[in-house]
Amino acid sequence: MKNINTRRTIRKYADREVNKELLDRLLAEAARTQTMGNLQLYSVVVTRDAEMKQRLAPAHFNQPMVTGAPVVLTICADFRRTTRWCEERQATPGYDNLLSFLNAASDALLYTQTFCNLAEEEGLGCCYLGTTVYMPQMIIDVLRLPRLVMPVATITLGWPDENPPLSDRLPLAAFVHEEQYEDYTRERIDAFYSAKEALPENQEFVRINGKETLAQVFTDCRYTKKDNEAMSATMIETLKKQGFL
């Protein structure tokens, strides 16, 4: 059993099935999470088949946990189901727009986090793949997602076969603002980030990337302006194809 203070991202999984009864229970319990208008603007595609996981892997830069996990869950912002409901009930839907996507994406991400919390309480391990929004069209094609359905999150799921160290976190004062937003001065940045920058693993991260600061690793190597702009263009084009723009 885990709690939120000891949660770890698990990328290596034991050769042990996640049985359907357990998974279905967790998926159902997660549906108690908050949602806009009680519409549950999400869908989950469950992937267990090895060949399907192989087809999904390139969309996630072939990270080994995609094919190594017993289960891969793709959580989608879904306004198609609600739209079809309206069409079948003499109502005229108007959900082919950016606001509707944002509402559905919020629902989907809230559901995702609730599911992860529940799964980890059962002793399962999860890895949240941020790569889902990098090449969404590939995922759409593999999973045959129709109009008004957009992948926003992917979770690999299984029984842990590792016990990695806890990730560092910024102090509470770094992200909680009382009454009004307090902007970040040099002094506040130094206070909030000095401990993270001093961690041996982060100093090694800087060294192996040939950079002077940890921030440069993120701006120059991991999340570059060029890549962010290219993937933003891809996201906009995909949202158009899926009917949200």
C-alpha cells in the first residue's frame, strides 16, 4: 500500500498480470472524480495486446515501459459521446471549439490523477507519459479515435519491479500565493531552487549534458523552444482534424 507522500514513478514492472476485475474496479471508482456538468468528458482506451503496445510505442519515443507494462491506458478528452447523446435526443450540440476541448481535457486529467491515486493505493505502479501530446496523430491513428476525441494522457500500469528514490519537490512557498500572486524575484528564485540545484543527481545531470546550470538542461536539451513550437503547431493541426478548432 502507498500514500501520496511516498509515491514513485514506476517504469519497470514485474511479469504479473493486472487482472481485469481489479482494473475495472479502479476505473469505475475513478469515475467518482469531479467533472464539468457531470458530463464525464473523457474516455479511456485500455491496451493489453503486445502488438498494439508496439504500435503505440513510437508515439512515446519508444520508451521501454510502453511495451514492458502489462497495461497501457490512453485517457482522452471526449466530447463525441456527449455530442452523440445530444444528437439522439433532439438537442443541438455546440462542442466543436477550443473551450470544449479545454473542458474535456480538464475532466480527463482529473480522472487520470484520481485513477493513479487509487491504483497506487492498491500497490500498483504507474508512469505518466507526457509524450501523449507530442505526436497525438499517431495515437489517434493506432487507436482509431474519431472526431471530438483527443488523447491527453497515457499511463503505464503494472506491479512494480523497482523501488526508485522519491523525486524532489519545490517547497510549499514556491507555489502557494496568499490572496494575490507574488511575482518571483531573483532572491525568491534562489531560495526556492537552490536545494534542487544542489542535489548530486541534478549536478550530474548538468555535467553529462555539458551545461552550466540545471535550467539550461531544460531550455537547451529537454524542452527546447524549437521543439515546443513544432509540437504546438502539430497540436493545433490535430485539434483541427479532430474537430475542436
